[in-house]
Amino acid sequence: MNGRFPPDVERLLRSAGWTPGRAVAVEPCLMAWRSLGLDEAAGPVSFVREFDGLFIQHPPFVDIADVRHFDHTRFDTAHSVRGIWPTVHREYTNLAGTDLYPVGENRSHMTLMAGRDGRLFAGVDNFLFVYEGDLETSLVAICQGIPPTLIGEWSL
């Protein structure tokens, strides 16, 4: 273990394919952000370079018929941009008060978005949540099953 992440989190990340110094091509991510009118140079490029493409199974879990089902997070910027309507993205951005860069999905229905301010937001339906701390602290929280905090909603 390299000490950057708690041992339990590092084990989950490594089992998903992460290694220290991991770097993936980010051009598809930049193109996806541009399609939402975002300034890709101001986005979380280094975070995406390191974590895009990871599918992480993590707590909490539920046991159903003797089978354990874990929660999961998929960091796939291009996929998460394709999955969000521009009008919904604008509503989340308005609630956050900062530009939001889609970076993945949690539980296949909650869009994860990195704020220009360095925080990680999660949007589902007309609700917006935020994780405490910076992007890495948020990643640790996700892997440890710590939910984000509701910060707002808009009327449907």
C-alpha cells in the first residue's frame, strides 16, 4: 500500500484497476465536457486522467438470498455526459453555484460531477448532494459507503 489512501480504499481501487501513476487518455472526456458548453481546461483533468474507466464495487451492501450485492461507482466521463440532459445539468449547476463537470455515476442513477471549486457533487432527479472535502476525500467517502449531504432541489 502506498499510504495515499486508507488501506481498505486502496484495496477497492486496485481491484478496480487503479495503480499509482495511472493515466488514461482524456480527449474523449474533454470533448464530452465541451458538448455541455464547459471550459475543459478548467475541469478536473488530472482526476479524470487517473480514475476514468474504473468500476468500483464498495460498501454499503445488502444480502439477498445469500448473495451479497455491493453498491458501485463507475467513473466514465463520456458516458455520464451522454446520460445527463443539458437542462438538468444547468439546474444542478445553478444549485451548486459553480460549473459542474460530469465524471461518473453512483448506483447507475446518481450523476457524479466535479465542481470547478474542487468538490464532488451528486445529482439525482431534482436533488443535488455534495461530498465533504476535495475530490480525493470524496472518493474515499464513496469507497467507504459514506453518503453525500443534500444541498438543494429545484421544483419540477
